[in-house]
Amino acid sequence: MLRSALAFLAGAAAIHVLPVPWPPALALVPALAAACAMGRAPVLAACLAGFACALQAASMAAADAWPCARDRDTVEVTGHVASPAIVRPDRSDFDLETVHPAQSRQVRLSWYDADRLPRTGESWRVRARLRCPRGFANPGSPDRELGLLREGIDATGYVVDGLTAERIGDASAPGVERLRERVAGAIARALPAGPTVAVLQGLSVGVRGSIPEGLWEAFAATGLAHLIAISGLHVTGCALSVLLVLRFAWRLRVLPPTRARLALEMAAVAAVTAAYALVSGASVPALRTLAMVALFALLRCLRRSLPLAGSLALAATVLVAADPLAITSAGFWLSFVATAALFAVGSAGTGWRGWTRGFARAQLAITILLAPVLAATFGRLSLVAPFVNAAAIPVFGVVILPAVLLGTVIAAIAPAASSLLWQGLGRLLDGTWPVLTAIGAWPLASFAPAEQPLALVAAATVLAFGTLLVPSKGLGAAAAVLLGALVCGRPADVEPGSFTLDVIDVGQGLAAVVETAGHVLVFDTGPRWRGGTVAARVSLLPYLRARGIRRIDRLVVSHDDQDHAGGAALVAGAMDVARTMAPRGNRINASETCESGAGWRWDDVEFRVLHPPAGFKGGDNDRSCALDVTGPGGSVLLLADPESAAESLLAGRAIAADVVLIPHHGSASSSSPALITAVSARLGIASSGFGNRWAMPRADVVARWRAAGTTVLNTAEQGAVRVRIPSKPGPITVETERRDRPHWWRARPGR
């Protein structure tokens, strides 16, 4: 059974190496092959069955997505609210199950400045501008496209005219989602708005969208994120709580003795745990633990047992068969690895000393085993996690989780009666956040290892777990070597005299990174959006960490427009920035002034500031910084938003370059023929957002550059663009994220 289960999982995972999607009909081929191989080669049959199952699910999910050919279409959609709305400072987000056109879709909508709050189960008719499920494409960054696909979100968008939004039907029967909204509402009414409300809503019913980003950073840096997301720990705690209550009730003879006691206990545990898993949002880790609890209950009733490996493999097979895309979830792997580690180390003995040794050994095992998974999924390892978890897990398991479970039950039955309990938990948690934030801000609280090949991550995890199951010095040494390579490994070094330019996909904005042999320059940091969300958090910073960059030698902020400087404060707080440069007259707190004539030399590469000159009186865009980077093998011209006045000055100078950042994202007011002629670039890169409302880069601007012999790439279409300038004259190398790292979910029809 174990081999067949692992083969099924391997087959399901295999579809995610496909560069392009397969038609749904092709899923019949591996399914028929599995049926033919069932008798003679059951392991091969299981592998083919897993591949067919995942291929069918992936093809159906991809086919339902809103086509990018209709991106930004404004349509009237009608449907019912599928889950509790998330209230943010500037908007409300909610999922609408709608039919448009003649096809069921799950649409995630934002309603800015909403005067009403859609309730779960209500039917609404709204005018919405729909966006296809597309995200940034950068090395080391979370893949939003795959995440939306996994959640079943076929389109995103926003309500265009809130005044015409119409509720056309009251909420239907309460159901699970209605119950979740009732509990979340009880918490919101009991406590003042703030992070504690969001955390308690997340712990009780899985509504975590309104947790501030700064607090999420503290959870990640201290290794406590697993306690906030509904995970196996929560569901296991629920099952144990139910079992303890039943045992206590039988001991006090509140419940009458019966021969069916074991069956009744297991049925109650499974039923209540299933109810909590559903009310909490049915996350992958919660469902994984529910499957384990149900399997344990069944085996207890049958008075049978399974080895640990068999139990885990069977639970994983059931989950992946029900939801093949779950295998791409970080929570899926974190939950299974943590559970396996806890069971593998077992207990070190009896008494408080044995319990202490067992707890310490479990913490060490989890920390080591989770390191490869955390490094691959989050790009960060918490160095304080073992110590913080040693204090937090007992308090969480003994105090907070039981209180949250009790509060959830009371709020589901009588919301007002749970107010005092939520207020007590609120006072406890309010005093915790400053402590966690302070610990997470320590320079050595966390470590960001460079991105490593997936094969190395998998090998390190397997060997580390194998060392726990089969103690062996040779196996342990091999695991230690791979873990060391995973944590300490770095990408290929840049040779002296050569340099690289990476233009990050940040949407409608600009962020670029120049690396020489020993130095790093960041040119702009991407946009800050309405509501305060910063693109650098999910694009620039993950990229820098994936490259193993922990120090920025010079941060150049071209000007203080939000699409260029929106992430400056975040980057300066998250990274060690030696110097900051910005033009005069900007609100950027800079240590150096960006004026023509300034320059420096790093590793045989020359950096020269070309614009603005001293005393220049142009507008904000025209005063934006322009930088030339020249090495023995070529040059790059970094431009931000110069318009006619600045372009006229630049065109009169020696600014010829091999690569140029197309000014102002390719707007109609930029890229004059004189500038294009003066630059004479081989490659031009436009940093713009997919489907942006200004249609940048403009078609006529792109045509002018191409007519001059410049190849034009657009981050909206290609994702991040990486250019390597050699250390001596020769061809430059260009890589793009979407072309050179193809994935089937990025290559769907209509993309």
C-alpha cells in the first residue's frame, strides 16, 4: 500500500513540471494505461492514475479561468456571496459565485469605499471590471497565478459603480459559510478594530485576510506563522479536547456506561473535528489532519493499526485524490513534514525530565526537517523559532486554542454570549504583539538563504527524515551536507568587469537591480497601492533574498512618485542599505544627491549620474535620476520618467547604450525620436503592469524603438528580465521569467 500511495502522489506531482497545459481529453490516455497496468504493475498503475487525476483537475481549473483576452472588461455579474467578506482600511473583499456568461465562476471582488457589506449567502448584482488571474513572475517570489488557481478563483476584479450595486436576495439557509460569518462578526463586535480581531478571526474561522502585513512579517521572522494559520495543530487540539471532555464525562458518570463507548467516542471526535475543519475554512493542513483523525478513529473502532509511514501516505493520497492541486500548497508539505517529525521522534521517557527531553527533541526535529520546505516556499528561516515556539506552543495549546474553540462554539450558538471570552483573549494577545514585533526586528532573528534547485530541497528533506527513522552516521552526514548546501549555497558569482541587470516584475512601476562582482545597486523599489500594500514585499524583496543578497550598497530612488518610490521605506527597513541616493526636491530621506557629474567605480564597472544637472528646475518626472552603467563588455542606461525637457538634455549627451530602460514605462509623452537615436540600444525593457489602464507601453512608442533596431521586452508579458553584460566585448545574454521558466498554469489559453 505504501509504495502505491507514494506512486500515486508522485504521478500527481508530475504534472507540475509540464511547461504547457494538456487538453482535458488527454487525461483519458494515462487513465486507460493505469487500468491496463493494474494487474501486472500496480505501482506503475498508481502513478499513472495520480497523473491522470491531477491532469484532469488542472485542465478543468485552467479552462474555467477568465481569459486574459477579455482583461478589464466591465460586465454585470450576478451571484451569491460565497464566504465572509474581509474588511480592509480602504475596501471590502468578497468572493462571488456567479454565472457569467452561462458558466459558473468564482470571482474575487474588491469594493472600494463600500457603503454596505455583502453578507454570506446573499445574492447580489454588481457591475465589475474583471481581471484574468495573473500575477507577478519573478524568481523566488510567490506565484499568485498558481495560488488563485488552487483556491478556485477564476477571475479577480473590483466593483465599478457601487451606487448601482444591488442586493437581490437575502441570505439562504445558514450553512457553513454563514456560520463562519456569524463567529467572525461576534469577534469584531466584542473587540476594537485591530490586529487582535484579525488573528482571532483567523484562529476561529480562518478569516485571516485583514492581519496587518507588519504582523505577518513578525510571525514569519519568529517562526510562529504556523500557529496563526489553521493547521494540523489546531485540528489535533480540537480532537484531543473532544476526547478529553468525553473521557471526563464518562468518569463522572455524566454519560451512562455502554459497550459502544469506543465507537461513540471515535464518532464524536471525527464529527466535531470535521465540523471545526469546515467552519475554519477547510484549509489543506486542516483537511490533512482531519483525514488523519478520521483514519485513526476508524482503525481504533476496527482495533487495527497502521505504521506511521502508511498512515501519512494514505492520508495524503485521500487529500490529493480529492484535490490534486493541494500538492502545490506550502501548507500541505509543512503540515505533513511536521507531523512526521513529531511521530518519528516520539517521547524520550516518562516524568518531567522525559517530557522535557521529548519536547526539545521534537522542536529540534521540526526545525531541521522544516528548514528545506521553509527555505523553498517562504525564502526565510527563523533562527529564533525553536526558542519562541518552546514558549509559545505550550501557552497556545493549553490556554489560547481551547479558549478559541470554546468561543467559536458559543459564538455559533449565541454570538453575544461569547463577548467576555473574546475580550479576555484580546487583552492577552494585545500585549503579545509588541514583544513579537521586537523579537522579529532583531537582525539575527531570521536568515534568508539563496534559492536552490528543487531537487536539492527534496533530497535534503528526504535524507533528514530518513536519519530520524534509521539512525546512521553516514546518512546523517549526507543529510547535514545537503542541509548545509541548502542554507549556505549561493547563486553563481558575477565575474569582475561583468555585471547583471534584473528588471523586476512589479506591475505598473519600476524596480531594477544591478549586480557587480562584489556590489549591489537597486534602482527604484516599485509601487505602493491604494490601501498601503507595497509591491516590493512580494516581488523585489523575495528576489533579493533568492539571490542571497543581504546588503544593498546603494539604493537609488529616481523620484518620489509612488510607482517608483512606494517600496523604499520597506526595503530600507528589511535590508542593510549602505547609502541612499535621490534628486533634490524629493521627500526621500537620502544620504546622497543624484546630480549629473557624480559617479563611482565598482569591480571595474563605471557608474555615472547623467541627470538631473545641478539647478535643474523641471517637474517631478523630468527631475528623475538617470544613471549610466558601463563595463568592458557593454553598457546599460537606467531611465525612470523623463519627459520632453529631460529627454532633450539627455539626447544632447553621449548616452549610447546596449540596454535601456524605456522611459516612463513607454508612455506617449516619452521616447522622443531624438532620444531613441542618441541611445541606439540593442535591447529596450519596458517595466509596466499587465493590462494597465494607460495601455503602456504604447504601441506607437514600441514601434519607434523597434524601427531604430531595438528589441523591446515588456515585464507585463515576459515577467522579470535578466541581462548579463560580459567582462569583455561580446554578446549579451537575456533571460525572461515566463519564457525560460515555463509552467502550465502560466501558459493557459487566452493568457
